[in-house]
Amino acid sequence: MLQIKVILPSGCSEDISLPLSSKVGDLRILAQKALRQRFLKLATAKGEVLADSLQALQEVGLQDGDQVTAIALEAKISASSGAFTFWFCGGDHLVTWGDGECTADVSGRSLKSVQRIKASLGGFAAIQADGSVATWGHHLSGGDSSPVQGQLTNVQQIQATQWSFAGIRADGSVVTWGSPSTVRYGLVAQEHLKNVCHVQSSLAAFAAIRADGSVVAWGDERFGGNSSPVHDQLTNIHHIQATNGAFAAIREDGSVVTWGNPESGGDSSAVQDQLRNVQKIQATGRAFAAVVADGSVVAWGHVALGGDILEVRDQLKNVQEIQAAVDGAFAAILADGSAISWGHPIFGGDSSGVQSQLKGVRQIQATTCAFAAILA
């Protein structure tokens, strides 16, 4: 028999006894039961991660009386439109299910300490600990990154449209893959995609903030892929928000610049004089809502889907936070703990039926077409 001490970073430990012929997977299962942890990653005293469940303990060099460190893994689920991926932050394996085209060539694949996963309409992209990227799913939704695999090194962030991905590398360069048209737009913009700090996306376009506060947009012009009409205004940008087809950028002075589909909030000219000292912006699929420094709210975009606050304007005072139901409604938490919603009634824009209960609201969360509030 082997006696192995398994220790958590907290100092909690358990002695595990198991036969000499046991494998890494056997030790992991016994450790999870003994330490009451659902998912553990094991490492030897030399720092070698025990990733292969089928490898014999003696083969990895474990002897009677040795110690291993156990790290609790956080289980997560990511979803595209037709598939799910079950994974662990820092884990080396994942499981997918759903539409076969969105899960192809991944289940059982051994990865390298997955840090985060991003999903497009039908594809997935995972950043690994060494900065490389693994992709799977439908090839027209970015599930095949083989044409740019050699460029996907030292990747820090990934953003997705419905059909493409954009990865930001440590040196501030950007790699785009997926939809052929988006990739072509990305190649055209490539010379400008330097020193990029952040990337935002609409359904079919990207917008990148560079270190100097300038912005580069690429992708389908109908979805905000062309920012040239407002290029001279896109300076000192520190945040960008997106609807399905437009972008809104907040400048350091609190003013806002918009571009893209006018019916999705790309034209803010009607409220431009109100967009001063803007602190934050939220978005549904077709409208924007901005919180101003004095606690008031400015909205624009599709009138029926959150772009009109006429009926609730007088109630939107001392707003602290706004949440958005993507299909077409907003909900705001006020300083006194009450909450107000607006937009399409079917998508959560009418809270009158529960208004008397919306007191002491601490947090609001949204689905695509409804809201739920946590009360004090």
C-alpha cells in the first residue's frame, strides 16, 4: 500500500492509502472525497502537475510517505448558440455537448491549464496558461484557428462576434480568425492594430482601444465595422460598449462618440448635448443607456427596445447601476434601493406588476428577456 499525504493551500490535509498499482485518477478521486472537494488538480512536491489520470503513481515517481498539493478547481460552463462546454479554470480537460458541428474535435482533448473560454455563435476559443489558444466548433464561426495558429502566442484576451474571434497578444497586436469577410477586414486594419489594450464586439464587427486612446474598428460596416465618419472624435477613449450593430465610446472628458447602425444606437445626435460627464454605458441589442455623473440617465437607439426613457425620465434620479436584457429592456437601481425598468414590456421593460416589492434592491441580473432582483 502507498500512503500519500494530500495538502490544500489552506493547510488542510488528509492521508490517503491506496494500492501500489493505483493510478493518478484513483488518487484524485480519493482525495476529492477525503477533502470534500468536487474537483481537484494535483501536483507533486517538485511542482509537476499530475494531469494524466491513467498514469500509474509509481510511474510519476510517487513513493510511500510522499506529499502532493491539491488545488481546488472552479467549475464553469460556457455556451454557444448550439453547444455547451464544461471546464475548470486551470484545468487540463473539458467536456462538450450539443450540436455536433459546434463540439467537433474537442471532447477528451488534453489542454494546458485553461484560463478562460470565449464563445461565438457556433465556436469556442480557450486561452491556455502558456498564452496559446485552442479552438473547436463550426469552422465558419471561428472553430478552426489553424490558418493563424502560429500567430496565437502570448494571447491575453479574446473577444468574439457571432462568426469570428479576435485575440489580443501581450505585445498589443491582434489576431483575427473565423468568418472570411471579418478576417479580410482584419488584415486591412492590421497595420493599425498595435498597442491594443481592449477589444469590444458587435454581432459582426470589432472595435479596439489602443494605448494612446485611439480606436480601430473592423468588420461588417452594417454592424459598426467602419468608424471613419467619427475617426477624428475617437481620441482619449477609455471604454467602449456595443449593441448588436453599433458602438458607443466614452472619452476621458465624459463625452460619448457613437457609430454603426443608426437603428441600433449608432446615431446619438438627438441626445448628444445630454451626453456629458458620462460614467458608464449599458446596452441592449438595439439601444444604449448612459449613467451621467449627476445620477440621471440618457438613452438612445431603437425606441421600443430601450432607447426611449420619456415615460420614466422623472423617476430615473440618483441611478447607481443599470442592467440590460439584450432583447430590449433596461433596469436601473436607484440610490434609495428602488428599481425602475423601461423598454419592451415583453422583455422586462414593465416592472409595474412588482414595483411595490422592488425596495432595498441590492443587485439585478438579466436574462435576454427578463430581470431578477436580489433584495436586502
